Amino acid sequence: MFKLSICYLLLLLLLAQKTFTEKTTTDQQHNVKSTKGLLYPRESETREVRSLDGLWSFVKSEIEDPEQGFRELWYKQELHKIVTIMTVPVPASYNDLFVETTIRDHIGTVWYERKFFVSRNWTVDKRVWLRFGSVHYSAIVWLNGKEIIRHEIGHLPFEVEATSFIKFGSENRVTIMCDNRLLLTTVPQGELVQQPSDKGNRTVQTYTFDFYNYAGIHRSVHLYTTPLVYIEDVKIITDLLTENRGIIKYEIFIAGLENESNDALLPDSDSLSLHLQLRNKSGDIVANDFCKTMPFSGTLLVLDVHPWWPYLMDPDYGYLYTLEIYLHAGGKDLLDVYRLKVGIRSLKWNNSTLMINGRPIYLRGLGKHEDSDLKGKGLDYALLTRDFNLLKWLGANAYRTSHYPYSEESMQIADEHGIMIIDECSSVNTDHFSAELLVNHKSSLEQLIHRDRNHVSVIMWSIANEPRTAKNQSEPYFREIVNYVKHLDKTRPITAAINVDITKDKLVRSVLLLVVKSRLNFVLLKGQFLDVICFNRYNAWYHNAGQLDMITNVVIDEAYAWNKLYKKPIIMTEYGADTLEGLHFLPTYIWSEEYQAALFSKHFKAFDFLRLQDWFIGEFVWNFADFKTEQTYTRVGGNKKGVFTRSRQPKAAAYVLRQRYFALAYELDRCPMPHDVFQYVVSWRDITLGRRDEL
């Protein structure tokens, strides 16, 4: 009877996976392409970097004719000679730059163009690269009328060697087609539907995620050089051996040694050597190493190490070294130099705790968005500066890159400021599971991990936000995803933000594993996908709106349920309420500033009860600042759950959150309290009951 029950359960599992089995085979036949290179462009003794940011020519295709530019060969000559052009800034989303709704709500392809000169000096023993920080969603690039690269998945960089396409000492023209259409196979998902309008049927982009589908060239465009033989990639892993000794394990990848027409100029690979130096903040060399044979890998031992600490966990938080990498030929000739910032820390986790440098951490964070007036998701250094100052003003030590990878520049600033990051890919609200989507999802994670693996601030990979994991197809789908991510990086825990009810979720749930022993005895085992469980829940907002007495116990009970079932660390990654700045009610009422502050307070009470358990390790408010969404009657000018307005000014709840986060920093790490966290009201010691002293 027992064997029959086991077989029945296994049969159910196989049936649930049946429709997906053939699809995963497709993925095996189409392996995800590994990213190469893509080091952030930095100047050095051997490299030059030019920015192509600025004003670009801009044209949009007709919504119902996205192939117009291809058919009319817009990439073959200057755009203004073919169509009427506009001018737009790069980097920036194009949606909010004009007054026409046809541009703001455009669906399909747009075209960018920029002309530039390249010095004749760049022809001498150099490679020239064209690099894009992010184009949303997909892009095709032409240089002087010739296609040089295609890329899909927004929010991630791509580059191509352009040496053979460039006219040195002359004018060049780069043309980019950008397509913002989201499909059931893109990451994130969307769907194009035909709906009737006053002028007949027209195409409408639909999606379920709650932020605006900004599009365009969102991050910087760079032209940079490397030597013919160059440092292609760097991979580092850091750890602490003892309190005073740290290590940096490194792999350095070299490219340009083969398939060249001018082989006579290239050194023999056997003659290459590598010299690494590590400098502290004062510029002193504290470690070095030499590699004389390829492949280049090794370990730097750092004595009297300054560990990287999160903000407020140590007075010297965010400590970064500079790693210098020198590539030589024949022991003397300097071929290439590349430098990057490195933080040294250990990151460990178990079934209850996440630890940095041997100390448990409690995450005090927020969800964020790359979103601002006019520029949309465009890179903005002024905005980055303001945002990180506000994060530190709040006493926050972490944020989640909801719901897509943020700019490389923001990751660098997080490293410097000691802000921990849950790094999330752009899989949001994934609903329709397919083999093609699986490949694209894996690719998005591979590109993300490749880009961010050296950032000390990244403490976790988030593989999805609020996927529809009640569906049976989600279980084998995410098993593939998790296995793939663990193959890519074993140094950080894996998580996902879940909003499905615990009784229905199949992403975290225990799964049946079949073990065949002698005489076909079956053993039932339990396995789990995630290392850390994150859940999103909007009590007293989407659930029981206005009922502030229906928060604390509900949050406690749900967190307990997740941990009881899976014995994993738990984080609440989203809670909050839309709040209209300047709206006040007494007694509290939804949408008012008082209601947001009171809702936070009820959650704080739950969190403090949960913090008594070792396994509750963090709380994340939704959201850092108000942001734009698609037009809907449930949104007044966008999502208003920010503790700051879209222009980065505080609502009342920001002060409440600041008091909590700094109080936690004082309790947990004895961080000094800023003098203005709690405003002076009265000194109770100077009040004598029943008597008032004369002043």
C-alpha cells in the first residue's frame, strides 16, 4: 500500500511536468550563450574612453508598421535625408520628452542616429569597441550602414568590436533601432492585442507589471579602445580567513591572440605574464602577485585587511581597494592595464541566518525603481547622488533592484556607500511558461550575474518578482532556473519575491525526488529551490483596505508559516500603501500621510516580534519614491507608495521610517544616533507633577 501511494504521488508529479518535459529538451538544444568581456569602460595607460552621450537624431516608425525603417533602409544613409527627424538626449527614455501622446505611448520601433569622428591615432595597434549600457527592449546597431550587433533584454549592457567598420580620421555614423514591444517570450512578458478605436483597430501593448514600460537608450554609449591583445574579463571572489587576513581569488581572461590578419604584431601566448597589485585607500600597495602561464588565476593574500562592511555596521563602512592588472609580453613590454574597485568580505548563510564577515545582518531596506520626471529610466548622476544620500539619511542598509537590473554606475556607488543589494533580473509577473521564455530568462540571469558578480554590494540574486507560481508548469520551469543560477554562482544565496499564497506556491515548495534503490524501493525526499524566502503582501491595502488592526498578527502568522514549512531565512520584501502627499485625515484614512505612517507602525510591531526569531532577517518598504505606471483608474499619476515623492521630497512616513532604521542600527550595531532623528519635544525630568516652576 505504501509503495502504491508513493507511485501515485510520483505519477502526479510527472503529469504536472509532462507539458514541460519536451520544452526543456528544446533548451538543451539551444544552450544559453555565455557573455564575454563587457568590463566597464575605464581609461588607463593603454585604454582610451569616449562618451557618445548627447543629442541624437530620432525617428519613430508608425505603430502599425514597425518594419518601416527596415523596408525603407533608414540605416543606409543619414536619417534626415529620408524622413523628418527630431532630436533627443541620450541617455534618457524618449516617452516623456515630447507633448504628443503618440510618442509617449508609442509601441514598436524607433530609430536613433549619431555622427562622430575617430582620430587616426586609434588605428595604431588598437581595437575599438562600441558599448551600450542599456537599450530597452531589443536593439539592432549599424555602423556606417553595416549591421554590427543585435541584442535583446533591456537594462543590460552589450558591446561589439567596431574596428573594421570605423572610418579612421573621418566622420562615422551609428544607427540604432530600438523596439519596446513585449511578448509572451520576452523578459518581462507582455502581449500585443488589437483593440477598436475611433480610427479602426489598433495595436495595444498589455502587461501586468505595475511600472511604466519606458523605452529608449537608457544608459551611456561609449567608444573605447583596447590593445590588440587585451584583458577581456576579470572574475574575483573574496573571503576572510581570519579577522585580519583576507583573500582575493581571481581569474583573468585574455583575448586577441588568434584569428588575426596581422599575426606578426601579436605576441606568443607563452610570452604573456600578468602582474597584479592591490592598493588600499591611501594608495599603498598591500598585496601583489605574478602569473607567468595561462590561464591566469591565483589568490592575493591581504594582511591587516580592511573588510567591506555594510552602512552603519562599522564606522569604516564601504571600504574599497583598487586592483591593478598589468598584462606584459616577454616580461617587459606592457600590453594592457585595467583597474577595478574591490571590496573584501565573507558572505555565508544557513537555514536561519545571513552573515557578512561572520556577523549576522538584518536588512533594513526599500524597493526602488529607476524612474524620474522627464528622463524616465535614463541614467542621471544627479538623481543617483540624491537617492543614495536619501538612503543613508533614512538609515537604510539595503535595497532590491526591483524589478530589473539597475545601472552599472548605481552598483559602483552602492559598493562605495556600503549599501547591500538584492540583485533582481527583469522576470516580473511571469505567467506563460514556455521553452523559449526559459532560454530568455536564463540569458537575462547569465548576463546579470556576469555583469555584477564582482560587486561586493550584491549579496543575493533574485530570479523573479511575483511569478505566477500557483501554476503547475512553474515548478519544473523554476527548477531549471535555480539549477542554472547555482551553476553560474555559488557564492551568493538565491531568492525570489513571492506573492502567491503559501498553500499554492510551487517555487519554494518541497518537491518529490525519486531515488531508485535495489529491487525498486522508493524513497521520498524533500528538496527546495530558494536559499532565502522573500514574500510581498499588502495587508490593509490590497487586502482589507483601511483595516489597520488586520496587519500585525497576519504578518507574523505568514512569516511563521513560511519558515515552519521550509526552515529558511525569511524577508518581507514588500509592504506599503499609496499616499498622496499633503493629504491629511484625523482619524487616519487611506491615501493620507497619516495612514501610511500608521500602516508602517503596525508592520514594525510584527517585525520586532519576528526579530526575536533568528530566521527573520529583513524588512523592505515598498517603495522608495513614487513612480510612473501605465494609465489606470487605480493609479493617480502613478504609483504613490513612495516614502519620497517622485521629486525626492519626504512624506511623513519617511521620518517614521528613519527613526526605526536608525534605532535598529543603534540596537544591533551600536551605531551613533544622528542628533536630528528624534526632535526635542520635552524633558520629563524638568516637570514636577502638580507644580510649575517660574522661568
